[in-house]
Amino acid sequence: MGEHPGHYRDTFSYPPVPSHVWRQGALALTLLCLLLLIGLGVFGAICMEKLNKLQNFKEELQRNLSLQLMQNTNSSQKIRNLSIKLEEIATKLCRELYTKNKEHKCKPCPEEWMWHDDKCYLLHAYQRQETWQKSDEICSGYNASLLTIKSKSVLEFIKSLMLSNFWLGLSPRKDNPRYRNLDTVILLHWFTRNTSVINDKMYCGWIHYTTVYYTKCTETKSIICEKLAQSVKIESILMSEVLDGRK
């Protein structure tokens, strides 16, 4: 028998969902959202606490590092001061040993060089005489320069050597000034190492005991060189004392 098509639509249609089911679903969804929000809040609070702890830990590390750096700086300064003091003591002791033995191992100057204050001095043999410019070149070969006198201490030391006919490290001049006493030379303009302008018409200074004269730079005189002394080596003092004690 034929049936009306609408009969099947009525047979398979879904019943309406009761309203109380929707309310329960919405309530459950709301509760889930609240739980998620609460969870996020708790998680955020925990994260913030951890971040605060990390920040505090970082600041504490920075403070400790700063304190450590300050302590290291103070320690380094103390070590430097101690080293300076030790070097001063070693230099004083070496001077006393040098007074007794001019070739003592602690001397901060090369062999055959004399030691005074913070400088080393080399006297070339009197029979070797050179022009002023050649003499300056010879001193340069030792990483040194011609003699200069810039302090009372050096002045008295040079006087004690009784030098005669030695070139000085005075700047060459175009005129020939009168002789002068060595005591006044420490106020003069000393040589600035510009030898390129020297010619056979220029005058250079030389020493005769306690008097300074000028003569043509092309003439020949004896040579005395000077250079900075090295630091006194403490181990050389200790070693020499040990060796002396064995004798």
C-alpha cells in the first residue's frame, strides 16, 4: 500500500532537547572556564613567584660579584703596593752590595756600565774619539743617548768622575756660546735627538771636569752614554747571597 511521504519525516524527526539539559551543559562549560581561569591564575601566581625569586637570586649574585670584584681590586692594590715596597727594599740592598762590588749580579745595568740613581752610564775608552753625531749614533746602538745632567744628584756624580774632553747631550747650536760652569747646565735645553739638521758649521757641547765648552760638532771627543736602568732582580740578590754563604 502506498504511504504518504510525510509519514517518514514524522517517523525520523529528532525530539527537542529539554531546556534543563542545555542549562546543565552551559553550567558545566561555565564551571570549566572558571576552573581554567583559576588554574591560569594559580599558574601565573606561581610563575610570578618563581620570577621574583630568580630576580632576587640574580640581584644577590650581582651584589656578591661586585663585592668579590672590590675585594679582588683591593687585593690587587695591596699586592702592587707590596711589590713596590719589596722592589724599593731590593734596590736599597743592591745599592749597598754595589758599593762593595761594582760588578755585583744584582746591578740593573749591563756589564761595564756604571749605575747611579735610575740610570746606567758607559764610558768609552779615552783613546776612542768620534764626532758628535757619530758619538750619538754609537750611544743609540746601545739604546742609549749622550750624557745629560738634569738633577743635582747626577751633577755630583758626574763631577766625581772627573771627565775631560767628553761630548755632552746638549742640542747643537749655530753660534759658539761662551764656556759656562757645569752647575748651570742643568737649566739648559738638552738635546732632543734631531741630528738631521747638524752640519759642519754647528757647535756642540763638551765637558772638561766642571766646565762646559762648545766646539765644532765635526771635531772628535770621547764618548759617555746613558740609559735607564732595569729593575733590580730580587732573585739575583738572593742567589748571590746563597752562593756567598757557600764559600
